[in-house]
Amino acid sequence: MSNMDLEEEFSLGEEDADLDDLIDDEVANSPHHNKHDEEFNPDDIRTQEAALLTQNELNEAMEQRGLKFQGFFTDDARTLQRAFDEERAEFVEMERRKFMDKKARAQKQERMQRKRLLHEQQLKEEHDEVENDPRVKAWLDMIHKDVTNSSARIAVNSITARVLAQALWDNQSLVCLDLSRNNLDDYAGLRLGRMLKRNTALKKLELDSNNLAVKTCNAMAESLATNTTLTLLSLESNPLTKNGKDVSGIMKLGDMLKANKTLTSFNAWRSDIGAEGGAVIARAMANNTTMVFLDMGNNNVSVDDMRDIAAMLQRNQNLALDNQAAATAEADRQAVVESDRKAQADKVQKKEDFASWMEEQKEERADQRRKELEELRVRREEEQQKLDEEMRIQREKKAAEEANAGKKKKKKGKKKK
């Protein structure tokens, strides 16, 4: 299988960057990672000696290279030797690059194979652990369906915590999560830290009394530099610096504190921060205006740094009170504005309603007038029809009477004769 094919196949399992980081660390600590540590040896490439050539060989070699003859064998040999040395240096560099490229390809292929194997082992390990813990399985089901309570304390181990972290990527129902006293390792902490880069619902995360260290700090710092929802983080009683051996995680947390504007409470009591880490946090707090609670007690932090941190917290608390007062005043002002707007809107609405009512009344009156006129027209037509009918009857009656009178006259005339 080619390197490209291997990378394409394994990339299907690298969508989870958190697991990829964990695998990288295991690869680095693997006893097999020194397999390709052999180095390129330039001494294996022999140097051609011009002084050992015959006169004819020397002349031919110089002509091929366009070198100027000095007329003496020794001088010409020195000129040719310089050319031989330059050619060897170029050849050595070319061979070194070939060797290093081949070595890099071999290391990359071995690393990808190792990562793929570790990835599969991790997935199986996580699957089996969840299947053997019905409580965790139930929690995962509720988290995926967004039907958890807003607050939860969940009992997990370092393996199921990794699965839980991934399940929380898109969850919106869980707001406060307590995973304290679960004996979680630094890899589980890394996954939980990276989760905060995706999750937009959690506001409170408690991880007290676990075994979280540098990787957790790095992941938390990276995520919280952009996270805008988490307000409380507790890492109390964790070996964050591995007994003072590595403060790089604390330095990353310090950088995070300079950028984060949402986190207001950070509990790092008895977390192995030390004097150096305390100085880092103290300097970072000078650029943080939103943190109002920061517990750095029992960490061997210097008195000066603790005093500086306390001063920064007091400043932030005062700012928070000022901001709260300003927010209240602004809310009151907005309420007045809204009340005025509503009153004006009500006034306009009443005017529009009255105009609409008047228009409706006008239409109703017009309809009533049209109805009355129509009724009058109909009544007049009926009266006219009745009158016409009466006149017709009278005409017919008169005509009948005249006809009867004519008949009577004729009868009298016949009798006289």
C-alpha cells in the first residue's frame, strides 16, 4: 500500500482531532519509534584522489571540467582535487537528501500504520467500556437526544469520559456538569477540554480531584480562548504541572485569560501551580477584566503574586458592579424608551382605530342610505304597480259598463219599431 493510499484510508478515522492528538502522544512514547533512527554517514562516500592519477588521466579529467593547466603535475593535481572535493560535496548532499526523504517516508508510513492500529484499539476500548456500563450508556442516550436535566453529576472513568466528551459536542440541554472525583487521566481531560471548542451550552464545568495535567491545560486554554458560554471552570486538586516539572500548560492558561471575556470563576486551589505558574497567572490577570473569582490557594504562589491577583480581582469586581449598575441604568432607560414608544404606538393605533371606525361608520351609513333608497324605490314601484292595476281594472269596468249601455239602447230601438 502506498503512502497516499494509507493516508486516505486512515483519514476516514481522523475526523476526531482530539483522538488524533492522543494517538500522536502514544506514538511518540512508543518503544518502536526509534526504528528508523539510523543516520546518513558521508564517510561511506569515498573521495577521489587526483594525486593518484597518471598524467594522461589528470589531463583528461581537467579538460573535461574546463580547468586551466598550470604546467606542473603537482599544481594541476591540486586544482583538480579542489574540483573533485566540490563534486563530492554536491554528491554527498544529494545522497543525504535522498536518504532523508526515504527515511521520512518510512517513518511516516510506520507512524500512520501505528496510528491506525491505535485508533481502532481506542474505538473498541471505548465501545466495550460503554456497553459494560448501563448508567453511562443511558446518559449518552439522553445527551444525544438533548433530554438531560440542566445540571448533572456523572460517574465515568477515563475511557467513558472520552466518549462523553464527544457526545457533548452538539448537546444543548446540559448546562452544568460535574465530573469531579472520577480519577480521570490527562487524556480524558484533553478530550473534555477540546469539547469546549464545539459545545455552546455548558456554563459550569467541575473537574476537581482528578489526575489532569498539562494536556488538559493546553486543550482548555485553546478552547476557552474562543468559547463564549462557559463562566465557571474548576480544576481543584489536579496535578496541572506534574509536580512542577512542566508549566507550559499554565502558560497557555495565562494566554487564555488575556483573551477570554466570558469566564468569571476559575478554581485552581491546590493544583500544583507553583511559584512560576503563579507568576504567569498574575501577569495574565493584569490583562483580564472579567474574572471575579480566582482561587489560587495552596499552590506555593508567592505572596507578591497572590497580592497582585487579589488586587486584580478586586478591580474586576468593582468593574462588574459598575457594569451591572450601568446595565441596570441602561435597562431602565430602555424601559422608559420602550414605554414611550409603546404609548406613542398606542396613541397612533387609537387614532388609526378611530379613523378606521369612522370609515366603517361612514360605510355603514352609506350602506344604510342605499338600503333605504332601494326600499323606497321598491315601495314606489309596488305602489305604482298597484295604482296601474287599479286603473286597469277601472278602465276594464268602465269599458264593460259602456258596452252594456250600448246593448240596452239597441234593444229599446227594436221595441219601438
